[in-house]
Amino acid sequence: MTAGGTLDRRAVVAALVRERGDLLVVSALGSPSYDLMAAGDHDLNFYLWAAMGSAAMVGLGLARAQPDRPVLVLTGDGEQLMGLGALATIALRRPANLSIVVLDNGHYGETGMQPSHAGMGVELARIAAALDFPGAETIAELQGIEPLRRRLHARAGLHLATVKIEPKNWPRVLPPRDGVHVKNRFRQALGHSPT
């Protein structure tokens, strides 16, 4: 069994946040945050540090607090596997403005590239479909990324997309590591006081 896929993770993330408008993005710790930062820092990027398994739930909270704005969660297969219960909660809440993109390389990239459960056949899009997500898909070809990007902005209903990326560690492009700064910057970008 071949784990992961062939898509370039940096190109995928850059394409998803191109012409982003009012898109709010939560990125999981590690590679998803490095990929988002490599695509360009932005005040509406909420980078997570030391919060393994929580990206989808942070995205749910944000989608509920900002129902008129599209919310994207960028996470990895290893992290989302830690939060399968989160997917059940999200499915029950069904926010119409939340998209979860799982960058699936079939490995635990942050701890030494050990094969993940996704790399051994667990399909997160099928789990989302079984939980009754209105939209769930696996994307293994580059031509699937642009329709996904358009879907993010259309707020076309709760959606999870597993994107099969190449199992490769890219050089780290570190976003700001000061959590208070990231939070305050994000709040100000939403028009709230930084408290």
C-alpha cells in the first residue's frame, strides 16, 4: 500500500489561500502552519502551537462565532486521526461555513515520518461521510484543488476534503510563535479589541 499521494503540499496550500478575501484560516501545529506561512503571512491566519488534535474544534468555534465568513481548517492526517470525536461533534453542529482540509501524506511528519493509520488505509473522507458531513471527498489530482478553493469561499456547507500529498518534509517556514500576538492580531483583524 502506498501511503500519501503525489501532490505538492506547498502548492496545494498556496492555491487554497489565493485570492482569499475574508477567509479565516486555522492551521494545525507543524507542517500545515509552515505551509500556510510559506504561502504568505496574514492577519486572518490563526496558527496553532502545542495544540495537537485541536485544529478542527478551534475551527468549529470560529465558524459558529463568525457565521458570515468562510472558515478553513488546515490539518494533517496524523492530527485529525487524534480528533475523530471532534468530527462527530462538528457533524452534529453542521456549520455551513466550515471546510476542513486534511493534508494526508500517510505519515506522522513531525515525529519521524512513521506511517500513520491513514497511510495504512484509514480514509478520513469516508469517516466524515459516515458521520453525515454534507460534503466529503478525497482529492489526489491537482485539478481538484481549484473547485475546492471556490467551494471554500462559497460557504457551500460543511465539507471535509482529504488531499493526498507527497510524503516529504519541506523546509520549515515558521509563523509567529508568540500565541498572544497571533490571538491579538487575529482579534483585531476581526474588529475586536485585543484582550
